[in-house]
Amino acid sequence: MTESPRLAELQAQEEELTFASFDNHDVWRLGSLIANHAISSGFGVAIDIRRHNIVLFRCVLPGATSDQEEWIRRKSNSVLRFEHSTALLSEQFSALGHNPLGGGWLNHDDYALAGGSFPIRVRGAGVIGAITASGLASDEDHQLVVDGLRDYLKTVGA
């Protein structure tokens, strides 16, 4: 299997977007930064930051629907199980010609591989949570989260 440029890009994002530390103050500042970007862009999205099943930040902007709740839950479940972004997982499984949501391996009701959920990885601790956006196209949800993480990490000097 030849690695695609997109797969390499997604892997590089995960290596780049790692925290030295991450606490509830970071949750609020990161979530607020992404929410403010979404507001200024007119995006009707929901944003969620969680440590496993504990929701630490939630913002639902005008235009988001109740369906975003289910997408967030399913996408964050995928990140927390596999410890990779849903965009990376989708690309990896696609490259292998495998759909883990088909054939009974992963329950479609509990997992989704649409882009928009990203692991919160802390050096020395591993994946401690997930940040998820839902309401845009898959790649746009992913980019909203990645841009927010990148901007936030620049401000904290991580």
C-alpha cells in the first residue's frame, strides 16, 4: 500500500498538534477560540471537548441541529477508541478498502468516521480526550478543529 499525500498530511497533523499539558482552563480557552472563529465565519456548528464520556465544553451555534449531538458522540467515540482523528481513520480504512462500520465490526449507532473529531494528545500521557466539531462538511469540520488547535498551541507556546 502506497501512502497518499492526504494520509501523510493527517499523520503530520497529529504529531504536530500535541499538548505539553492540558487542563480545564485550556478546555475553556480552546473551545472558546474555535467557537469564536465559527461565529465570525457564520458556521452553524456544534463544538464539543470531552475526556472520555465527560463533556467539558459544549457550544451549539445557530444553524446547528439536534443531529449534531449524535454525530459528535459517534465521532468522539471513534477518536477515543482508536486514538486518531476521524479524518485519519477514514483515510486509513479507505486506503485498505475496508469499512469497519460494515460487516458488524463497529456498530454504526456508536461510531462514525466522518472528519471533525481530533484526539487531545498530551506528551507523556497520550490521548486524554477528543475535540469535535459537527455541522459542516466532513473536511470542513476537520479543518475547523485543526485550525483551532494550531492557533491555540501557538498562543500557549506548546
